[in-house]
Amino acid sequence: MAGHSQFKNIMFRKGKQDKERSKLFAKLGREITVASKLGLPDPKLNPRLRTAIIAAKQESMPKDNIERAIKKGQGGDAESYDEIRYEGRGPGGTAIIVEALTDNRNRTTADVRSTFSKYGGSMGESGAVSFMFDHIGVISYPPEKGSEDAMLEAALEAGAEECVTTAEGHEFLTGLDSFLSVREALEAKLGAPASAGITWRPKNNVAVPDEAGETLIKMIEVLDDHDDVQNVYGNYQLSDALMTKLSG
């Protein structure tokens, strides 16, 4: 498995048990609240909020939860969150990027640094590994939306930089500046996407030995489980044998 998923940012979200969904909804709700606080409560007029709502609906977050999160952001007593990006090295020489929303920067920084260290990694300064990734927009559609040729044509018409088609679906890649306009053009032609957001995509993946890979996945799961962490990205490539073991 590469350091990114075709349709998801965070490792193994799809396989989370029901008892853990409340934590996932809390993360999604926090992003909706922040987006609502920074702009208007109408997703049509607030691109970040619209993107957050798409992500929430993709994970089957109840409509009531979404509406509460929007209202919370508009309230005068809504918490203030700092957006922080952490960068570092994980097991096997991998590059890791962690995005967080926190109301206590010192606490979150200490926790993330400790997790890197516990699993044999090291947290670096800003820019330590981000140059190894492309910061891009990704808009995803299921395979039944059309053929590879039809999706390439849609990409050209919408102004996307590229369309990657696999058995899992179609991914339209965009620059940060064109993300919103491309998404709107694709929605007009193809309907609402399965997911849409800004991601860190590795330029090259690092093949990780199985022992280091198991440690790496434990580290990512601990980071992902942290209340303040929104997304975890990496440039790792796990072996088929390890993937079979992890999914078993």
C-alpha cells in the first residue's frame, strides 16, 4: 500500500469499528466548525466548509451532527483552533506529514513528538520532508461514472492537471489555486464527487521492510487516534505479504 489511499486521507478509516466512529465524527466535526467559524455558514459560499461537509458525508456522518458543527462555528463561544503541520521521519526512513487542529499547541506538539520517538522516528522542523510531496487537490469519483477516456476528456474540460483511473475509481488532480474551480466544473458535469480535498501526495514511495513496516503502521495508528490529529500522510510502500497480514 502506498503512502496515500485512493479515496481517503487517513489510514484504515474505512475499517474502524462502530465504537470508534464517534472519534472520527469528532475530527470531521472539528473541521466543519473551524470552516464555519472562518467563513459563512452556507457551504455554497464557503469552499472550505463545502469540502468539509463532503468529507463528513462520505463517512456517513449524520446530518444533525453536521448542522450542529456548523452552528457551533457561528456561535460566539466556539473554540479557537490552531492549524499545525508536523513533519518527520518514521521507521524505514519514511517521510511523514501530520496535520492537526488543536486548542493547545504545546500539548499536541509534545504528544506528536513523543509518538515519533516511541516508534523509532524523529520529528523535524517545518519543511523537513514536505518537499518530498506534492500539495494538491484530489477529486474522486467511482468507476461507474465513465470510461478512462471519458474521464480524461472531463479532466481537460474542467482544467484538471491529470486524471488517474484505477479499478477503484477516478482521481482528478489539481493545483491548489484551481482546486475549487475544477471541483465545481466536475460537479456540473458528473455530479457530487465521492470525495474532494487537499492532500499531500508523495513524489516517490519508499519500500519498507516488513518489520519496520509493522512499526510504522503502529505509529500511524497512534497518531491517527490522537484527538487533535486530522490527517497523516507518508511516502511508504508496504509489501503484499505485510498487507495480507494486516488485513487478516
